[in-house]
Amino acid sequence: MKTVTLRLDEALYAKVSSMAKRRKTTRSEVVREALNLCYEKGHASSKGSAFELAHDLAGTLTGPADLSVNKAHLKGFGR
């Protein structure tokens, strides 16, 4: 296992220490779990394409598939 050193402000250090004490584990283990959770959550909510974000909405609207089916929409187009 590799070693990484990081600096925490007093409040965060106290929270990590308190959690480690409650769980009867080390501060390192608490930080590792938090980083893993953050990493997994970040990948789960990655943005993706426009379709991936709105795939549940695709096909829910009714109406013409293309506005060109109604010649009134094309009146004056290109002038």
C-alpha cells in the first residue's frame, strides 16, 4: 500500500478522528473509505451525452416528427 500525506483543518481532523473512534478503526481507514465513496459517486453521476441525460424523456411528446410536414412553417424560409 502506498502512503499519501494530507493536511486537514482542525474541524475535519476532529470529525475523522471521532468517526474512527466510533468505528474502532484508524483515521486512515476512514479517509480511504471516504475517498472510495467519493470516487464511486463521481463515476456514477458522470455527465454523459445529452441523450444519456434525457433518455427517459425521448419519445414522450406527441406531434409532428418534423416541422417541415406543415408547409406553413416553411413559409418565408430562406428569404
